[in-house]
Amino acid sequence: MRDTVEPDKEAETPPPKLWERLRNDPARAPEHIALAAAEVHGPPAAAWAQQRRHRHPVDMGEMARKRHVHTASATGAAAGIGGIITMVPDLVSLAWLQSRMVFFIAAAYGWDALDPMRPAELLALTSLYSDPAGARAALDGVGTSVAVHWVGSKLAREEVAASKLLAMVGKSASKKVAAKMIPGLAIGFNAVSNRRSTNALGKRAIAYYGSTVAPMYRGPAA
């Protein structure tokens, strides 16, 4: 089997159930993305790390970071064609890709990708929460079903979701939003902006998970 950190076909785009939760509860978009990411990205991240570690125990964390940064740049340029129309979907897609990167980096350094603390650490690494414990408490409050249904216009719902997602993917809401509203400018802007924010998150994840050897890691096979 070829070594790769390419997404599985089923994980390339956010699942339909996640989109439904984002529409119903836009104020907690990051939490819903983190929970869905744990379910979708955790298993393939764990499988990839196990296969790769026993074959070529190189710096897998850097490998995962670089591949996801490249993908973020390419997909950002494509999404920029639609300007404001594609802004929220682009932010969701970027958050989805970045969440996948974090799970793969965690697995690369021997952390259990299926542990319930991984989505909490994802939220902490994006600086939405000051620590994983606080993020985990918030996730426990969200649960698997959405109890809150948004009441308001589609525009208002998208504005709330966009503000939360901008924070999650490491972008400010001033010049970055304005640039996305101009289709021609958005193409180049998205490519650079998505690449930079994904790279920054990847480096934080490597610093966090790579600072100590996880208990489950026992080194390459003899």
C-alpha cells in the first residue's frame, strides 16, 4: 500500500450531518466541527500512523503538516472564485481540513487519535479555548444532537457561523472578509491566507504533540 496522507474519499468534504448541525446551531460551529472531525478523521489517522510508523519511522508530523498546507492552498484558490457566495462553505472546508491535519499530527507522534480529548485539544490549539479541559467541557455540553435551532434569516445565520469559523481557522474578520467578497482577488487571497493559517496551526500542533512521546508509542518495529 502506498504511503500517503491524502484524505479518504468519504472524508474530503464535511459530512451532510455536520452541515445540518451548522445550519441549526451556527453559534457552536467550531464545536460541531470538532466532534464530527473526531468521528471521521480519528480512525484513518490512527490507521495511517500505525502503517507508516512501522514502515518508515521518519518525521511523520512534518509530513502531515506539509501535505495539508499544500491542500489548503490549492482548495482555497478554487473556492475563491465565488467570492462572498462561497465564503462560509470555504471556511467550513478549511476548518474541516485543518481539523484533519491536527488528528494526523497527533497520531504521528503516538497519541491515540480516537481519544475524546483530541477534539478538545483541536479547539484549544485554534485558541478558541484556553485549555483542552475547558474545551472538553464545552463539547460535552454540545452532545450528539442539536437542541438549539436558529431562528432568523439565512444571512444572519451565515454571519454568525462566519464569525465563529474565522476565529477557528485563525483569521480576522476585517480585511480578510473584504478580500473574499471580490471574486478575482479572492482566488489569490484564499490560496495565501489558507496556506498561512493552516501552516501556523500545524506548527502549534507539532509543538504540542511532539514535545513529549505519547504513552502508546513504542518506537519502530525491530
